Amino acid sequence: MDINQHAREIEVNGFTIVRNVLTTEQISVLKKGVEEAFNEPRGKYPPIFRGTMFERGETFEHLIDIEPIVSIAEAVLGPYCHVQRMDAIKTWKNTGVDKWHIDMMDDEVFFPLPEDVQLDEKIKMPCFYINSLYYLTDCPDLSYGPTQIIPGSQRYGYSPNRKDNLPNEILDKAVTFSGSAGDVIMFNPMTWHRGTRNESDTDRIVQGVTYAKHFMGQYFFPHNEYQIPQHILDRANPRRKRLFGFYKEPR
Ligand SMILES: O=C(O)CCC(=O)C(=O)O
């Protein structure tokens, strides 16, 4: 599948899957870096998350402009998109971001619609963010806590109720991303999704990179005071530097 086909899948279905993005060597370096982050105090992060992972070495930095993921993100979000956040997720037995949700605070949808109104197919739903999740461990079946997603739900115009299970007619549409280490799922965070509960004895490790349109704020803790370390910028190629937010907008 080429870049435009992946971009089209994100537009129509709200997600796309890209296989074999990472080499065995990259997977092993990233996994080690994520484990190191989880061995440190979590600070303000929830127990299963760690942030600003590009601070953990060049293999992490490279994820910001790795092909074909970055080109797919740019095809959807435009040539001035930037990295919005870079979080890692580790879920061990009986944990997972397992409530169906969208990724906005208070589950706020960007384009709200009454539940009984269906968007005309001719109307294109805008996409402001793309989340890309790199599997660093294999998730061969549901017991390993893979991502699940409801195709097309970025167009529903309302968010799932985190307290309830999904109605069966929606749940029946769920796609389970039973991926291998090195595979990536990219999705519009308005698409209903969840990371299922890991019921296996193997920790599940995922590295995320979220891209956003240039007018959406970057989210590196501690927010306004955060500065990207100079050595990371010094060795960044022009595209990566732009993706870190260093560019002049054309006027
Ligand atoms: O772990 C996953 O597969 C999904 C994570 C997720 O839903 C989130 O971080 O919002």
C-alpha cells in the first residue's frame, strides 16, 4: 500500500496499519529505553505511561521522521505538521487503557453531531491529529492486550461513554490489531479505540508518536516551560527539526 492509500484509509476508516516498520535492532533498543523509563520515577505520568521519549537516544529521535510513517502523517496533516507528544505505554497483566474512548480531554469531539444524525458521505471529516503506536512486543491475540478500533467512528460526532460497554451493533464492527513487534497502527484520535486488558504474563510495550496540525499545541511536560534539549536539535535533520516545531510558516 502506498502513502496515499494509507492516508486515504485514515480519512475513511479513521486508521491504517503499517507492517514491519522497525528492524529487530531498533525494536530491541527502543524496548530497552522504554524499560529504563519505567524503572525511573513516573513523575506526573499515570503508572502505565512515560513521556517525551525522544529524550532517550537517537533511535527514539529517529521515530519522529521515520518512513513511511512520517510521510503518511504529512499526507493527512499537511507539510507543516509537528510532533505533539511522544509517550510510551507499558501494560502488564490485568492492565490496559481498556475503556473505549477518544483521545481528548473530557472526551470532547471536534465535530459534534446529535447521535441520530449521520454525516453525509460527501462531507470530509477533518483530522487534526494522528496517533502512531509502534508495537515493541508481539500481540498475537486478544489476551496480549492489543489495540481495538471502530472503523469509521471518527465520523460519529459523539464519543463513547467510558462507563458503559459499547452497544453490540457498534462493538461488532471492532477491529483488533493483532500486530507483531515492529508494526504500527496510525489513527485519528477521534476514532473510538482502546488498548484491551493484557491478560497474558508478557508485558506489552508500545511506543507512541502523535503528530498534529501546526496550529494545534505541542504537549511536552511541563508544557510552556519545556525546552527540547539542544543536543537533540543540533543533530536533527531539517525535517526532524521542523517536526519538533522549528519552522517559519509561509505567509
Ligand atoms: O494501548 C493501546 O493500544 C491504546 C492506547 C490508548 O488508547 C491511549 O493511549 O489513548
